[in-house]
Amino acid sequence: MRQLEPYIIPVVLLTFLLSAVYFGLYRNLNNMADKQRVTTIILSALGLSFGLFQVLLNISVQGARNKSQLRYAEYKELGKLLASITELMTFGTSEKLNTFTDVNRLYLTLHGKITDFEGFVATNSNFLFKGLDRKESVKSLHNDLLEIRHHTFDYKTRTDTIEMVYRGENENPEMERMELMSEIVIWLGNLHYSLSNFNKRKYEVLGEVQTYF
């Protein structure tokens, strides 16, 4: 149906113009005195109608092509964004994130990418991908991202607390390291389900976007 959209308005206009010519002139041709003049008017009207149809059709088709190109470009950007989130979290979980700086950097980067995803959905749901924000797969993916961010924020907060406890007079590098490693294990356990769902659902969302082409 989307492939036919560029042709709907031009065809409707042409139908209207041809109907106007038929009912306004051709049907009454036998009742008109100057038939030759009326015939000329009819032919001119038909020529004008087909000319307007061709112009509008070209504009509509070109607009559809441009829209299709924009859709494809946005689709590629979405694919890169979702892949970068997987890469970020895979990299993050494979490293020994046992310093406050590393955890903060991970959380802030993740937060920025989730904001980019939300912006993509909000921006494109009214033009390139109408109704995308109402798709269940998109809502589910967004929930997965919020859960990943929530677990990462909790991990960051607990890490921050440990960093604060073992500063100054209470410095104990060995005990601090053990507690931080324990928090990593807890975080990875909490993160596993949401991250696994995200990695599956991102392909569902990309497939949903492909249906707009």
C-alpha cells in the first residue's frame, strides 16, 4: 500500500478533472450551438488535465523517493546506535570496572545513547516512520534500555559509596577491591536478563522499521 501512496493524489485529481470535463461539457455537446468551439475547449481541458496530472505525479514520485532515501539513512543510523549500545555494554561488562571514574563514564555514555534512541523515536514517529512510537517492539526495547540504565545506575551508586568509605583514614585497598568485585558480580547478574532481551529485540525493531520502506 505504501508503494501506491505517491499515485493516490494525482489519480484523484485526474479523475476529478476528467469528470468535470465530461459532466460539464461533453455530455452537453449535442445541445451546444458552436460544437467546434466546444470540442476545442474539451480537448484543451483534457490536455491541461493530463498536464497537471503529469506535473503532480512527478512531484509526488520524487517526494516519495526523497522520503525513501531519508528513511534508509535514518534506518542505518538506528542500526549503528543499537549496535553501539550492545558494544558499550559488552565492553563494559568484560572490563574490571572497579573505579568510580570508569563506572561514571559508562553510565553517562549509556544515558546519552538512550536519549539518542528516545530522540530518534520521537522525531521520526510523525513523518518518516509514522506510529513507530506506538509499536510494541519499540516500547519493549525502550523498557529494556531503561532497566539496563537502572541497574547500571544502582551499580554506580554502590561503587561510589565504596569509594567514599575507603578514602582517607579508612583506606584498605584489598578490602575495597573485594567489595568492588562483589558489586560487579551483582551488577552483571541483574543486567543479564535485560541486556539479553535488548540484544534480541533490537532486531525486531529494525525489522519493524524496514516495513516502512
